[in-house]
Amino acid sequence: MKAIQFSRYGGPDVLDIVEIDPPHPSPGEVRIRVRAAGVNPSDWKRREGQYRTFEEVTFPAGVGVEASGIVEEIGPGVSNTFVGDAVFGYGEATMAERAVLTHWVHKPDDLPFEIAGGLPVISETAWRSLDESGVKSGETLLVSGAAGGIGSAVLQLARIRGITVIGTASPQKHDYIRDLGAIPTTYEPGLADRVRQLAPDGVDAALDVAGSGIIPELIAMTGDPARVLSVADFSAEEYGAKFSRGPPKEPERVLADVARLYSKGLFRLRIEQSFPLERTAEALSISAAGRVTGKLIISP
């Protein structure tokens, strides 16, 4: 089968498309024929070696941590999932024709494979971040980097929870932000003044999903570092703010809930572009540029 691998840390040029034997699931796992795999910032950050201080990588290493597809092989101890089932969830080296999933749920018929393949990371991260931020119904949340995959999920889940959201994005994405139920603003200098005009009573919490070095400014706007959380800036804790990290918490429950929300028309995901496996390096480069609206997908 074809798969994307890298044998050293570096830029897009270290990625290779290789022919390898299909993986086999261990106990509690399943193998799928991949229909869609989501692109996440963690993919290119891991490839660059940004995680090497706290995560061991064995070369050659695969790329991708989420996917949707059809179950081909069942690992020992797996029940209620059968060969031929359509599923989506977390896995290993998912940018490949076949991949092993470690956490998954069944895919509803009305949820396209392309969208399902891009849901796990953003939905679980958004759900966890809202929980850990402590923001409640009736409060106001500022989201820095609101138009990307995680930001898009945060806006929708926060709206469902009754939270008012102000989201930063470039001007051309403001209609998209409004469409997801949030109040848009730009992220240029003067953010505090603009937020003050939009929320005269202040913001109760702030969430950084862009990792753009804005933590001190967010702390100044909330007045309390404990009400600022980042999923992208490793330095957040140096300022007294929170940094939310994996592994995923109760991923099956979250994915099942988000799938139900999708079926009810309460949650959606914009797929900006889909790439064949051979163009994975290009997709990761676009992700690294930081201007994606919604999600990028690899379709082997």
C-alpha cells in the first residue's frame, strides 16, 4: 500500500510516498481502508521536530492522526464493530491507503467521509478547551484564530453552550465567522480597543488556537491568566496561562456527540481543499502558512 513517511526532521522535502505492507491492528484497534484523513498543524510541527522534547518518534515515521474509512480488519477484543462498517476517529499514520484506528465511532450515513475524516482533532480539542477554560453560558469568550479548523469548532460548540464569542480573523473571513454565530474582528494592533467596543463589560475568558504570541495581550484583556488557555502556544504556562494538551479525553463520546450535532444541522465543517496522497507535502505547507479556513483533507 502507499503511505506518507519521513525519516528525518525537516521541511516538506523530507516527506516520501512509499510502498509498505498494510498495518495490522493490535488488541482494541481496527484497520480501515482510508477514505479521508484530516490535515492538522500537529502533522507539520511533528515533522519539523517541534515535539521532540516530549514525544518520541521512531523513524521512518508516518503522518496523520485522524481518518475516516471502511473497516477491513478487527483487532482482538473489539466488539460492536465489524468488517465493512463505516467509521471515523483517531489513528496512527493515517495519511496512507490503510491505517489503524485506536479510537473511533460509527459514521452516520448523512455524514460524508470527507467531513468525518477532518472532525476528530478539531472537535475533541474544541470541546476539551471549552471545558478547561471554565467559560460558562452567558459569558463572553475571545477566540484568537477563529477561522481555522479548531476555531470553527470552538465557535459552534460555544454557541450551543450559550456563550457569546468574539473571534479574530482576517477581514475576508468575517462573513464566515458571523455565519458560525460569532462576532468577528481583526487581529491587527489595537485588538484590546476593538474588543472593548464589542464587549463593553469585558471578556470572561480567552482561547488561543493560532499560537501567534498573543498570550500577554489576552491576559491583559481578561485580567486573569487563569482565564486564558492556548492549544498552540507552548509558552502559555510561562505567563501563568493554561496550555491544553492531549491525549484526547473521552474521544468516542465527543465524536459521537459531534456526529449527532452534524446530523441535526447544528455543526458543520468547511473543507477548503482536498488533496490526493501524492500532494500531502503541499497540503502541509498550506496548513503551516496559517491561512486555512476550516480544514484541509487528504483523500488517498
